[in-house]
Amino acid sequence: MAAPAEQAVERPRVLVVDDDERNLLAIREVLRDVGDIVVAKSGEEALRQLLKGEFAVILLDVYMPGLDGYETAQIIRSREQTKRIPIVFLSAVNKETEHLIRGYSMGAVDYVFKPVDPVVLQSKVAVFVDLFAMRKEIQRKALQEQTLLDANLRANAERLRVEQQLRLAEQRQGAIIQSLPIILYLEALDASPRVPKFVSGNFAALTGFEFDEIQDSPNLWIDRLHPEDRDRVITALAARPQGRSLAVEYRWQCADGQYRCFLDQAVLLRDGDGKPIEYAGTLLDVTDRKELESQLVQARKMDAIGKLTGGIAHDFNNLLAAVLGGLRLIERRLPLEEEHLKVLNMTRRAAEQGSELVGRLLAFARRQQLEPAPIEMEKLATAVTDLLAHTLGGLVELQWEMDDGLWRAFADQSQLELSLLNLIINARDAMPDGGTISVRAENRAMNGDPETGLAAGDYVVVTVKDAGCGISPEILEQVLEPFFTTKEVGKGTGLGLSMVYGFAKQSGGAFRISSVLGVGTRAEIWLPRAPEGAVSRPEPKTPRSRTTRQRPLNVLLVDDHEGVRTTTAALLADLGHSVIEASDGPEVLELLKASPERCDLLITDYAMPRVSGAEVIRQAREIRPGLPAIIITGYADAQSIARRPDDVLVLSKPFTPDQVDSAVRTALAESADRRAQELQAVP
């Protein structure tokens, strides 16, 4: 019986997907010595090619018409026959961490950025082609050996030549694999407990153990699995004899005692007759990728909570404005007995406390109104110490440390004082038996930190450190979430640290907190350095004396919240003004068009449907140039409110009659000053 002809070894095929014909021609030329190049001009065509045969690696353009690279990769990974083909993304843009993480989460193993360096591209593709070739070589090994046994002397000589080539290929691939955070292994079918019989790669660098130690202690691999992952991994391993491929992530304790996250993938190899031979697999260290994913999830969660909190705070401010306005009207317009006044004052105090709570929510949501200015840290330390003089008690000592040549921070001083008060009081509560709280201010230069989002630049870092009970790792990430507190009911709102976090982020800095149980907690506020030439915030303008009676005005008032609109109109009427009400922007603009000269002042809510308050003022001044205006708002979105005209005041809800009267006087005074300057400028 004649020996079967030696099966021809096909060159590994590389699939290149790009909608640009020029890119396809260039890549085909670069890789022509690496393998057979198959091209596709769209994601759909690429999927059809994958149904026709195997590929060593896929080079996939990110942005294409129709199915883009991300969508195509997701479909490839969802198919059993193609999900293990390595995917290398080609991209000319989107080098940011977020886009890279998205690509890796879709199944990419690497990125190549355009314009492509031919040497880099050829080297990277050759790695995957060699890995593919080795896997195919192993699968053909049993059949080749059987064929060689039946061959004559010429066949034996050919067998020796093939073995020499295989050894050379293994050496070359081993050198490449040695530099990657990956291990290739072969494992016997009946290995129990699990011990690979062969590994390729830097096993000691990945695990901290020499491979001989694993072989000498067969139970070591299972014993060092994380307790929460052990049962799941054992179940996955038990399913392998049924022919299922293995793909499982788990935590494993390395020699240094730290847990690393591994992605373990394996397939069952069979001989030409379909008989199982052994398992071949890879062990990839994905710890860094998992940490980046965790940081991204945490950042998105905090951002989502912030957006939700800001919206809730806006609605609460509208409600509180109506409640407080109504209470003031009752007090001003109705004769009340002492008992009734007591109830009214209690109600008003409760509403005011609600307003303070909303202020903290806005701080966390980064929507509070900030007035950043250079801050002298020595003066800040004196102010905070004075505020805490009767709060810390005799058992707690507060120590301040300042670096020589300390820069000035650029932030809102009142909010920084409030943030430090929160941190210092938390530190005091963590040391019921007393101790020392240290507050240190120092200069730091930062090259950029993706974890906290800090840009490169100079920062002033204020650190509050205590020697208290500390915070457990399980709840450390939760302490920045609003309403989360470990204090007893009634002893904390859970908004202190979230307010500090929001203030630092809105100021262009960051907030970091670390803690060790039984040792203490360290909290850092990072604030940007004040620009050269920046001046301290001027003293607020003194409103014109109220001893001079304000002349009655015709006021146009627009607010989509009926309760706020009604109480504000009544408040203005009590101040002696005539008020015309409107429920939205188009309505008030129609009223103004009807009689523009009758309006002395426009007061508008900021957040309204259809037309915002800033846009209402812009259109109103096209009808009546120079019209004095005030914006009232339940929250201050700094970016949007900043686009208002410079002479438009912002009055935050809820507000008092004195605040309204002062705003009206200031708006009219600034309007008069502006008109006088315009007249002087006329030649």
C-alpha cells in the first residue's frame, strides 16, 4: 500500500479590512513575505471571507462605512469558529485611553496607528502568523509522524529536516513569546491535579514561581486560586473532556502574595482519527486591563450620579423657593399669633436646612457657582483655625505645615474653607480618644494622571491626615457617593466627602483619599496653581443704600414653575413694583413686543423648556436694547450661565426679599452706568 502524499502546508492567511484601496495595496505589499494576504473593503465582506477559511490574524480598520471596526470585531468574537482569531485595529485617530479600552473590550489584541510603519506592522503580524503556524504544526504533528514511520530512507531524511526547521521555528517563537505577558502551555488529558507538561514563555516573571516548583507541588495551582473563583474555575476545567474550549478569567495568588488576573484559554487537540491528544492553551496576564476597566466603570458611575444629583437639586430648589416665598408672604401679609409664628419659623428653618442640603448636592454635581481667585494659604489656615476654635475640643490638636515658597491656589476660598472643615471634622470624629490632625500644603508638579483626570501642570495640594480608626477597603470607594455614611443615624448626611470631591473636580483639580484600618486616613485636595498676574477677588460691591426708596418698576417675570412664579411676583409686589407674569420665553417676548417701553426690568428663570433664560434676554434686548435683566436659577451650570451678558446678575433659588431687592437695585445701577459710559464714548 502506497504511503499517503505529504499534506501540503498552506501559508498562513492574513485578512486585511479597510475601505481605502490605497491602504489595502500598501499593506499587501508590506506583508507579502509574511503570508497570503486576503483583502476586504467592508465589514460585511470580511465576515463573508471568514466563512471560507481560517486566518492567522485580522487587520481591521476602525472607521468604515456600514459596519465599523468595533461592530465587525464584536460579531467576529460572537462566532464560535472565529472568536479566537487575533484582531489588530488600524486607526488614524482615537489614541485616548477610553477608545483603546473600548477596542480591547471588543476583542482587539493590539493597535497599529496610521500612517503605518512597515517594520512595526510586519513584526507584529509576524508574531501572530508564527503563533498560528505553530498551532497548525502541532495539529499536523501526529499525522506527519505516522507518515514518516512508513517512509523510506528519503522520507526519514526529510523527517529530520522538518524537525530541524520546527526546532528553529520554536526557538524563534519562544524568543518572541518570552517578551510578552503570555504563556503557552500543553497539558495532558488525564492531568490530575492540573499540571502542564510544557510551558513556553517567562513563567517566573508572570507568576513569581519557577515551573519546576509547580511540577513538584501539583496542588499549588488550584490552592492559590482566589477563593471566590475556585469553584467556577474547577467547573470550567471539568467541562474540557467533553470537547469544550476553555476561556475563563480568574485571580491567582503569585509568589509575592498579590493576586493577578489571568485569562486562561485552551483547546482540545485531536489526531487525524479524531482521538483527543492533549490540551493546548495560553495564559495571559490581564490585570492592568481589568484595573483600567474598573477605573472607567467607577468614573462613569460617579458622573452618572452627579448628573442625577444635579437634576434633583434643581427641582428641589424650585420647590424650596416656592415654600420659602409662600412662608414669607404669610408672615408679611397676615397677622399671626405667637404660636402661629413659632410654627412658621420652624417650617422656614426646615426649608432653609433643605436649601443647605441642596447646596451640598450641587457641590457634588459640580454645578455650584464658584468664584475662583488666588488664595493665600497662610490666611486660609488662620481663617479655618478660627472657625474650628470651639469645635475640635480639648483632646484634638490641629497642626498646619506649609512648604517654603508655597504657590497660591486658584479656587473659591469659601468652598475650600468648607471642604477643609468637612475633612477636619471627619478626622476628629475618627479619633474619639483624641490625637493630632495634620494639615499640610505643598507644591506639586504633575505630568498628567489618567486615574484622577489631572492634566499636566502645577498644583497646590492640601492634605488632611489623622491617626484614627481608618476606613475598610470594602467601603473606601463608596465614601465619595452622596448620602453614603458610616455614622449613626442623625449624625451625618453623607454629603461631606461628596461635596469635597465635586468642588475639587469643578475647580480643575482632584480629590484623593486613602486609608488603612487602625492606622488612619489621608485625604488630598489638588487645586491648580493661580496663574501669574491673577489678582485676588475684589470685595463685593456694596448695594445702594435701602434708605433711599426704590422707585416702582414695571417688571416682566417669566418662570415655568407656577409656584415660584407666583411667590416671586408677590414678593416683587410687596417691594412696590408692578409685575406682569409669563410662563415661558415665547410668551414673555410677545408681551415685550406689544409695549417695549413699559418694561423697566426683565427677571427670567434660566432652565425653561423651548427657550432658555439666557436666550430670552438676548432676544429681549433685540426688541428693547439695554434692558436690565436678572436670571434666577435653581442650579448654576457654570458653562452655560457663563455665556450670559456680563451685566446680567444671577440670583440663586431660593432667595430672600432682601436679596431680590439688592439684585434689582444692582441691575438698575449697572444699566445706568453702562448707558452713561456709552454716552461718554459718543464724540
